[in-house]
Amino acid sequence: MKKDQLNTNEYNLYYQTYIDNAGELNLREGLKRNGNVTISFLESLPEEKYDYAYADGKWTIKELIQHIMDTERVFTYRALSFARKDKTVLPGYDQDEYAVSSEANRRSKQSLLIEYKALRLASISLFESFTDDMLQQIGNANNSNMSVRAIGFILIGHENHHCQIIKERYL
């Protein structure tokens, strides 16, 4: 399935930018290809750039990568819960508090990339395990309805968004 098959009742309009930024591939192929493109891009950055922030109060590249991974973990948990028809209303999360608490700046480029690769492989496996019916399940997170398939496109677009920010503001 492709992003243009989503209905607007499957996600909060807040996520429209990410969905628009998800590209034209089908969901499962998009997760694979996007992960490969992101890894190639991040591997091409010099280690010293990873500690750079373009302004006071802005995240470093290390913190941005950690944010991408934290978001992927939170959202894939949501996808799993909704696919399993769990009707629990899931909470939001404070991305800024997660970033501060992550201590990402103490980590190496290599450790972040190893974790990212493992996480993306797990996410791909999860989404490959979902049937079409599971992908269409809708749950509630942060007081908004969201489908499993919308979550996949949000993950792709969110990652693309932050890689673009790195290109525009950090390099």
C-alpha cells in the first residue's frame, strides 16, 4: 500500500508533513529503502560533525539520531498495540525530555549507527508480519486516532524530515 491510500481519519493532521515526506514507495519497501538511504547518509558524515549543533539550544546530530530512534520505538510500539487490537489509549511522549535524558552526546557515531540498523531491521520485520487487516487497525495515541499503516509512513517521513534538516542546517 502507498501513502495516497491513507484516509485522513487514520492520523492527526499534525503528521501530514511527515506523511507527505514519505515518498512514493509502498510501505514495506519504503521502510527498507529509507533505512538504507539514511544509513548511507549518516555513515558519510564525519565523526566530528556528530557533536555539532547549528545554534544554542538545538540538538546535535547525535541527539537527532537518538530522537529518530526514540520516535521509531514509541511509534512501533503503538503499531504493535493497534495491530493486536489493544484498545488502551496510549500516552504521548515529550521528545525534548527524551533528548535531554538520552545522553546521546556521550555515544560514538558507530554505536548510534549499530543501534539504528538493528532497530530498523526490527521495525521492518514487525511491519512485514502485519496482515492487511492489521495494517488498517486504528488505535488512539496522545488523544488522536492513528492507523498502523499511517504509523509506517510517519516513521519514513519523520526520518526524511530530520535528514533534510541535517543537510540544510548542519552541513
